[in-house]
Amino acid sequence: MHHHGYLWTGPKDRFDQEALRRPPYPEPPPAGSRPELIQRYREVAAEFPTSDLPPLETAYWLIKPSSLVRGTWEEAKEAASWLGERLAEYAPRFASEWDRDPSRLARLVNTAAEQLHSGADVSYGFYLERPTYLSLAVVTCCPNRADAELACPVA
């Protein structure tokens, strides 16, 4: 078991494009469906696997391009440490003073270490200067608890 780190920052309205943040349905629309439905399915099927947008389900980072992996760690504590470094780096830009609280951030890192050690994934999101959003995730790999069928992106 190991862990991969992911970071995305960008316009909140892009982050809100949920259709591009979820995998397409396994089956395409049936023949005779509205052309716009078929076109939308094709767009999502083509864009989801290659888009840098954070997936709605954290485990699906594993099907994204390996170039999006920001780090890989064997130990949960090391992965949580990376997360803590990113939180410290971005904290001055957090829109909410509550989100910038150092003791709160330390609790998030400690909780992340526990969750990662147990094999779970961790995902945090923060509003930065408006209208920007930060998404941080650490995904447990090989196997992933949420979906053991997902392959390692850097294998």
C-alpha cells in the first residue's frame, strides 16, 4: 500500500462543472436518444479521464493521468506531512479566517494521517481569494478501499 498526493487550484465555476468531475455511465445513451444527450456523453467520456479537475469521488484520481500525481509515499505519516505543507503554503490565501487557524490545520493533518494509515482516502477543499478554489487529496493505492479495481497511475 502507498499513497498519491493531488492538488488542484482554479476558478470555482470550473470546479463546479460536476459533469466533468464524474465518470461517464458505463453504457452510452441508447440509440435514438436526443443528439445533445449523445454529444454530452461523448464529451464527458473523452474529458473525464484526462481532465485535471478533481473527481467527485476521491478514488477516481487514480484513473487520471500520472502527471497529476504531486507525490507518492509509502508511509501515511509522510503523505499527511505533504498535506500539512500544502495547507501551510495556501493558508494565508484561505478566504475564511477559521480555515486559517493553525490548530485546526494541525487537527486536519493528524486526522489525515490516521485515515491514510487505515487505508482511507483524504480530500480537503478550501475557498481561496474569490472566486478561486483549492482541492487537496491523498489517495491510498494498491488497493484502494473505495474501489480495489482501480490501477496505480504510476505503476
